[in-house]
Amino acid sequence: MDMNLDVNGKLTALQVMQDAPVIPVIVLSDVGQAVLLARALVAGGIRMLEVTLRTPQALSCIEAIARDVPEAVVGAGTVRSAADAQACAMAGARFVVSPGYTHALGQACRDAGLPLLPGVATGSEIMAAQEDGLSELKFFPAMQAGGQAMLKAWGGPFGDVRFCPTGGINAANAPEFLALPNVVCVGGSWLTPADVMARGNWSQVTALAHQACRLARPS
């Protein structure tokens, strides 16, 4: 992890991807857990936190983390529209992750000064994102859309693109993805298991984050 990253300065999508081998995909329905979870992940070395907009409480959770855990860099996931991006920026999100890509979403993120990791699953989607200047992309859903074989195939025609595969990634298969030269990091939910969070076992979250930080990546 690059501890020299200025977490208060403007980020790029590549910096978000390079900070640690894993970006946790977080679903929060209890604002009271948000700060505790963020602190547990940061203690384990994970600072880039993707809080997904899958619950009504998500924006409040982003706001709480941005306010109370300054050493974390909180981002928003499952962002699907310009309105989502604007709401996330107002809540204090520092980066955006989406399951797909549209020009309108890309423009909204540029207008808000938010780096965007858009989801792609086909060559055409990669080309559409590249036309708008984006070369750091989320491969989603990774396992369902072809997994490592697809990433290897894209290495030829899209050799200038770097990926964060997400969807079906876990502690067991993450090293195989991270070994690919066009993969910078992976996204996954295994750092924040629902049962562990329900018990408030934050030390277990920290331990999982420590393990994730030790995953090897190509030099």
C-alpha cells in the first residue's frame, strides 16, 4: 500500500486501484456500523472503501465515514446515474464505482471531480469507456463474464487498459486474478462478511484486511 498517498488531495482512478490489492465491496444498512467498520478496515491496511448504494442508508453511511474516519478514503459503489454521482459527491464520496458505463455518468463524475471505475463486460463497453478517456475499468461480473480467460484475451487488443475484476472474487481465487498483468486490484465482499458484521467482530474484519494486503500483485 502506498502510504504516501495524500488522502486529502484529488485522486485518480489508478491511485484508488493501486492503494491495496483489494477494494472491499461494502453493503451497510446500519449507520451505526459504518464508522466502526471503516476503522476496522483501515486498521488492517485497507483505506479505499466502496460503500454500495444498495440500501437506503448507504449515503448516510458514506457521510459518516467521510466525516469521522479521515484516514479512510470512502467511495460509492452501484452508482448508476448522474443523480447518483451528484448525491455521492455531496455525501463526501471520493471515488465512484459503477456496474456499467454511460456517457452521462462519466460526465457527471468529471463534473464532480470524482474518479470513476466503470463496469465493463465486453469489448464494445471497453471502447466506449476509452472514448471518454477512461482506461482503468472494473470487469464486472468477473466470474460470470469469463473470468481470467476473458482478461487474458483482452490483454492483446486492450493492452493499455487496467482492470479491477469484481463479482465472484474471493480469498481463494483473488491471487489468480492478481497474477494477471492487466489486473491492478480486485473487488470483493469477503472482507466484510454479513455474519461477522452482525456480531460486531471488528477484530476479524481487521484480520481479513491484513490478509488481503498481503496478496501479491504483478510488479
